[in-house]
Amino acid sequence: MSAAAYDAANPQAQGPATALGVHFPATNGSDRFALGVTKFLRLFADTFFAKRYGHRAVVLETVAAVPGMVGATLNHLKCLRRMEDDRGWIRTLMDEAENERMHLMTFIEVCKPTAFERFMVIAAQWLFYVFFFGLYLLAPKTAHRLVGYFEEEAVISYTHYLAEIDEGRSENVPAPQIAIRYWNLPATATLRDVVLVVRADEAHHRDVNHGFANALAGLPQGPIAACPTHVELVPNWKAAA
């Protein structure tokens, strides 16, 4: 069952608006390359993790946190060189990187990755960082389209994770404290509540990155799914003061 069909058949599964059916059609070589890379990595994830969605999230979220930081860094340096405004892109991409990192920290608490999965995190992060840094230097539009497609797949994966919880195949454990603080969830929140807000985050990143790619291609940016409210994290040194 598709993600959209699952939500339609299960009204109780509805959380923050995600527009599950969103897919940007690949109309040129750049988009087809981005979509092809995404489908290849999806096949790898499906083969390696199957329906172990919590463990899948741990490995994939460490990769998902790379593009925002790379994009923010390169846009920052470009704006410095050209002495021009960033149009709000740097802060948006930095927020995306932090948000994806918080997804990772949350799912580490949920599924306790094995030593091999921790090795996979290190290997995947280095390989993807080098690849994405080069791609963003050469073709930033393609890089943002790639992230847009990644996030389309993330929305689908988290909907499948939601189905696993609702149908009793994954235990609906209490939400980790880090998630309760970050998303300002009630103290009684569960894993299901976390998956809903994470899925909404991914839908927001999907639309933002497709919008950035469209802007670079001179196309309309389109609607953007709302992002759940996040509580600003206070640095330890500030809290101590």
C-alpha cells in the first residue's frame, strides 16, 4: 500500500499536514540523475534494512543531515565572495541540518544502533559528504532536487513506519525525552507521535529543497508544507550561566 493510500484508509494516522502525494516529475537530465540516485539508494536501504525502520532512520538521518550543512557553507562562502545577500537560504539550510541531526539523536534513543550500524553511519557520512559537496559545487540545482527526492522517500518511509506501529509490528514505546523537549510534545507522547512530527519535518524539507531547485531553474517555487514547531535548544554553557 502506498503512503497516501495508507493515510486515506486510516484517518487516525493523520498528523501534521504532509501532502503525501507530492512528487516533482523529472523532466530533464539533471532531474533524472537526481531521481536515479535516490531510487538506487532507496533500493539499498530496502535491501539492507527491510522493515527495521528505526535502524534505517539512524543510518539515513546521519546522511540526511549533510546536505543542509554543505549547502549553508557553500552559500555562505559565495555570498562573502560576491558581497551579496543570501535571500534567507543560509539560515534555512542550517535549520534543516540541525533538524535532521535531532531526528538522528531521537532514533538513537529508540533503537540503540549496533556497532556495525555505527560503522555504517561513519562510512555513509564520509562517502555522501564528499559526493554531495562536489555535486553542490558543480550543480546546486541538481543537489537541491536530489534532496527533494530524498525527502519524498523519507515521507513514504515514515508513513510505512507509522503503519508498522499502528498494526502492532513495532512497539509504540514512550517518546524519548530529547524528542519531547525538541518538539514540545506532551509527557505522555509515544513513538507514534514522534514519527508523525518527523514525517512532517521531512515533508517541509522536501518542499523547501524542490523550491530551491525550482528557483535556480527559474521556475515557480510552489507550496511548502508547514514545519512543526521546534523548541530552541539552549547551549550547555548558556544553561550553566
